[in-house]
Amino acid sequence: GKEGKVLPESVQQIIKTIQKQSSERSGRTNVTLLLLIGGGCVFAFVQYKNKRNAISSRKTVLLADEAKKKTTQRVAVNKLFFQRLVRILKICIPSWKSHETLSIIVLSTLLVARTILSVLIAEITGSLAEYLVGRQFDKFTNALMSFFLVTIPASAVNSLLKYFTSMLSLNFRQRLSMYVNDEYLQGVNFYKACNLGGDSRIDSADQRVTSDIEKFSTAISNLYTSISKPILDVILFTKKLSGITGWQGPALMYSYFILSGIIKKFIMPPLGKLTAMESELEGSYRTAHQRLIVNAEEIAFYDGSEKERNIINDLFKNIFNHSSYVHYLRCLIAIFDGLLVKYWASIIGYGVMAAPFILNSKKIAGKSSTQLTNDYIRNTSYLMGLAAAVGQLVMVGNKITALAGFTSRVSELLEMVLHLKNAGNEPFDIIEENTSAPADKSGKLFQLEFST
């Protein structure tokens, strides 16, 4: 046969030199990346320790001893959390005939419709790729028109999901606010809650009634959609993929996410406790400003502006330090979630998709390149949808721990309101006391006590 042409020796030497330099450059690049990653991890750890030490060493200024006691309470996803959540939900959803129940039914219907539309869009996308590669332009045009028609209900469903989620949150807030207002503003309960000590006092009542109820309502309504939609996607995409790649593909994805969920459980910080602490510090800061407005005349008369400024500045420093620490923790969690749920899950997914092609599975035997393109694009959409759904379920833990903090704050408010209601409006009694109470002119010690 005809001999192939041989490159000159000088050209071969240049090619070898370029390949050697490229290999060395690749090695140096990998080493540099490893050093940067290692340095970033060390820097993140040092920052974490510094911020944690700053939080633990701060001197929190609280306006009541009861608030200090509640600050140390553990907030976690445990039996008490679920008991409190059930009690609150009974107020939010009083009966199956309520508007809230109707909103939940509509939301569930929209979630099912969105999942079905996602599957339909995946199939149309695969067909578009197949027709384009096979130069079947008539079918490509028809598929493109079908895609155009599907986008209209898909866009409407996405917008309606956001609307009904917001309305469900608003309805929950209305139920809780009306319940608290009816009990809190009954008789002199509001006076006892703000001006008396002991078990009758509610620390940062305004913060709990306004901000905490609003945050809880938003968190619980978003949690419903965050759980329901991924579960529907998991069921439908698993069924579709099982018929294409066999049960091994979804099983591998589930094994990966179970392992990642176990790892995440051990590294997750106590976000519920930190969220409750943040709300409490915000409440103390707001209360300090309200106290300044109410007592402005006395503070001005006694020239107490400097002292009040120091108190308010200290309270804000507590909020700043705590919020900085929480944001830093959320940043670290987001980095881990991005790697675990988005990028590494995609690597596993592409491995599952490539397995039938590499192993020359019977399911793809005899198919043309255009059909294989259709299968690949469609199955990739299925697998990415499955990975995203399972990833959202893994990250639901973050939302539940944050919800635990809001649940604790709202539940404590409801419990205190119920206590005030049961205490009634009995008069004040004057009782003798042998401690450090103020004395009258006769030298006898008295103390005002509210009978409960």
C-alpha cells in the first residue's frame, strides 16, 4: 500500500515539546487549584471560628430577665416543634370548608399541572432535537408550534403558583393576627403583657405580633410548595426514567442523595435556634426605640440621652454581630448545597445517562442517531428534573430548621396570650413582704402584686 507521509523530524520535535509543556502546565494548574481550594477552606474555617467567638463573647443587653431565660432555650426540630406546629395550624386552618383549605386544593392542582407540563416540555424538546438533526423541517416546525402553545399554560401555572402561595401566606397571617388580637386586646391583657413582670409579661410583644407572625406565615406556605412539588416530580420522573434506563438509574440517584443527606445532617448548624435569636434581638432593638419615644420627656429631663444611645447602640451591635454570623453560615451552607445538589448531582446524572451508550444496552440497539439524540435530550431533562426535585427535598431541612425558630416565637406568643386570658382581670392586692420592697412612712414594707 501507499506509505503515509512522515513529518519532518524538526516538526515532530516541536509537537513533542508542545505536548510536554502542555502536560506540565496542566499539572501546575491542578496543583494551583488544589492550593487555592485548600487555602479557601482554611480561610473559611478561620473566619467561622472568629465570628463564632465574637458571638459567644458578646454582651447582650436584654430588657427583661424572662427574655434572657428564653434566649437559652433550645430550638430544634423535635417532638415539641411538631406539637406546637399542629396547634398553630389548627388556628390557621379552622375547618375543611375554610378559604385556606380551598387555597391548598388549588395549589395542589397547580402543582400537578406544573409537573405534567414539565414532562410534556421535556418530550417536545427531545423531538425538536431529533427533527433538527434529521433535517425534518416540517416536523420541526410542528413541534416548535406545539412548544409555543405549551408555554402559555406553563407561564400561567407558574404565576398562579406564586399568587396562591402568597395568598395562602396572607390568609394564615390574617387568622393568626385576628386570633392574637382578640385575646391580646381583651380587657387589660395588653397592659399586663407590657408592664407587669413575672409570667404575665411578653417580651417584645410588638415584634412577635407583627414580624414573627408574618415570617411564620410566609415560611409555612412556602414549605408546602417546597415539599409537594418535588414529591410529585420524583414520582413522575422516576416512573419515566425507570422505563428507559431501568430501575438502576433512579436507584443510583437516590443512593447519592441519601448519602449526601446523612452528611449534611452532621454538618448543619442550629439554624432554628439562630433564627429565633435573631427575631429576639430585633424585638429588643425595636422595644428600645419604642421605650425611647414613650419616655422621651423623662429622658430629656434627666439628660439620659447618652445612656439611651449606648443601650440602643449595644443592641444594634448585637444584631449586627449575630446577623453577620448567620449570613456567613448560610453562605457556607449554600456553597455545600451548590456542590452537593447542583454540580455533583449533575455528574452522577450524566453518568447514569451515558451508561446505556457506553454499555451498548439493548434499549438503544438499532436506533438511529436522530432517535438517540431525542432520547438523550429527553432523558437528560427527566434526569435533571429528578435531580432538582430530590435536591429540593434535601434542602427542605434548611427551611424546616428556620421554620422551627419562627414556630417557637409564635407558639410562645400564643401560650402567653392564653395564659393572660385564663388569668382574668382580678384587682391588685397589697401584701406584706419582708424583703427589699419600699417602705411607707410607718416603716412597714409593702408590695403590689397582681392576683392570678
